[in-house]
Amino acid sequence: DQDPEGSLATDFRRGSVGDATENQRARDLSSGANFRRAQIGVEGTFFKDFGYSLGFQFGGSGTEESGRVQDVYIEYKGLKNWRFRAGAFSPQVNLDDAAGSADTLFLERASGSELQRALAGSEGRAGFGVLGNGERWTASLVLTGGTVGTTAFDEQLALVGRGTYLAINEPQLQLHVGANATWIFQPADNGIDNTPRSPVRLRDRPEIRVDGTRLIDTGNIDATSVFSPGVEIALRYKGLVVQAEHFWYQIERRRPAVGPVLADPDFSGYYVQASYVLTGENRRYNAQNGAFTSPRPAKFVGGKDDAAGLGSWEVAARYSVVDLNYNEGVAGGALPVGGVRGGRQEIWTAGLNWYLNQAVRLSADFQHVDVDRLSPGGTAFGTGSATPPAGAQIGQDFNVYALRAQFSF
């Protein structure tokens, strides 16, 4: 539900910096269908104390892929409460991430958690790590590199850490608290002759993936390190779960050999979400991941005798904000030296989930998306009319209506 498209010269809505395709797509976002996830693989145990996983992904964000590595790893789990894992996998970056793709409350994770996750986590990330958990705690620290299929002159190196504690654990009341951090101490290096040498970029789509256009984007920032801490909290009271996280993204710029030294930019994001199971079941706490997972229907569609019913019904709401502006200046004005006009994205989401049984879930989401973003001017989006005048509003607001059918077994 978007305003009609205009020409580049009169319609200033834009997507990613320097992307001519997104210049057009931002003015006319796609409606349609895609396979968001199509995953298949095997996992298991061998020689008692060793585990393995081999998985592939054929879905995609806007466009399905021909196939890529989801995870390929082995782990040693012979030490009580601890696992040592090596290969390509998705480290636990934050609370939203730890729930897993099959148990996310909405069709997509909150934009703030996705930005942190993309820095040094996400699927297919090469790494070696230590993961531990007890009945009420989790702790993990993973050294990560690049993702499978990407190359750089010198690969990125980062540490991803997370710790959680279930402060209250009663049958009807649970309180989860946690902290996490991602530290990129060696950004990918493209070589001394390239500018920027080590580009770091924060950008994201709205919380939907039928269209792959990114409406907030810092552009490339030449960096020597990135630090992204976060805090997390979640409370369950009977069938009600309230969850929130706050993230910071702090980038240390590379100091030039000549010319002015620019200030180091910092950005932030957060979300608050709540859900309630109408049919009496509860979201369950996964002690190994330190996150709440989907309710399990007491009576399900396709069941027999006493197990037959209408499954579980859950309503949900979320408010999320990501601010990728730093010293952005004023509307109608030029971009201050060292400033970043990445944009501020605000999304209200309402959702309905129907768990027909333990394997099948139908979801409906409504989103109101509001992007406030000023043009940096120059040739940020291309020459001529491709780049709106400096300080012009290049954001937009629109509504999204989305449905998903999911099978996970």
C-alpha cells in the first residue's frame, strides 16, 4: 500500500546508496510471493560425544537462490554444559536471533536485531566457538570470519558473545535478562590501493522480504573496528510474553594519511513486542538457546479423538525503531562534514499466528512503515536526477499486508 510512482526527477524516494535498481524499486516496491526459506539438511550425533549439522538454504530475500550453505559444522559436547563448535553456522547474536527462524513471532525479526546479526553473525558464518548452558543460564563466545561464498583480500574477524540468565522460573512466571556484544576487530580488507579500504555498511529492508529493497543505508564507511553491544529482557506471565532489546552500533573510522580526521559515528536501534496465546497454551522457554519458542497446540488440526481441535491462536504486536543518522544536519541543508544520512525507520506491526499442529503454522502480519531520511546530495544515488537535492526527503511511509504458510518438521 504505497503512493504511486513518479519519475526520478520528481519522486525523491530512494533505496540503497549507489544502487540504480533500488532507485526504481524504492518508488514502486514489489507485491508478490516468494519462498522466504526452503531449508533441508541432516544433523545428528556420532561417537557419543560429537555432533554434526549439514544444511542448505534455497529461499531468499526478494529472490530465491540457487542454493547456499546454511550450516556445516561439527562439535564436541562431551563436557557437561558445554559444546565446542567449528565450521559454518549462525552464532547466537541476540534474543531475537536465538529464537530461530521457525519460532520468530513475526514474519521477520526486528530491524535492529537484524542489523546487529548481519555484522558478524547470520547463517553460513565461518567460526569457532564455545557454547554453554544450564537450566537457567546460557553463555557463548564465537570467533567468526566471513560468510560462505563471500571473499575479501583479508577476511573479516570478529568476536560474538552473549550471556543470559532466567532470573525467575515459575510455572506461570518467567523473567529473562541478558546482554550481548559483537566486536569486529578486523573488518574485511580490500587492499591498500582501494578506497574505502575496509568498508562497513549498515542497511536493512523493512521487516518483510518479498521485496529486497533497503530503505535505510549508511553507505560505506571506511572503518578499523565496529562495536555493537545490546541488552535484552523478556517476561512471560501465563500466555503473555513481553520482550524488548536495545542495540548500539559504534564505528571507528580509519584515520587518513592526509586530510581532516572525521568523527566516529554511532547509531542505535530497539524494539518492544508482546504476544498472547488466546487458546491457553504458553510460549515455551528454550534453556539451550535462552529464548522463547512457539507454543505447542494442546489440540490440533488433524488430531484424533481428544487431540482433535483448532490448534493454537496467538496475537502479537511490535514497535521497532532504527536510527542510522549521525550529525545529519537539517532538512533542505547540506550534509555536515563527517555526517551520515542513513535514515530513521519506524515500524508498527500487528500479527496473528495460527499453529494448526506442531509442524504447520499460518501467519498474517500488518505493518505500518515510516522512513525519515534526508538526501546526502552529490552523486550518492547516481549522476543527474538520480540523486535528489541535498536535504530533500527521500524516505516514505506505506503499509504492508503479508501472509505466510510454514512447515517445519
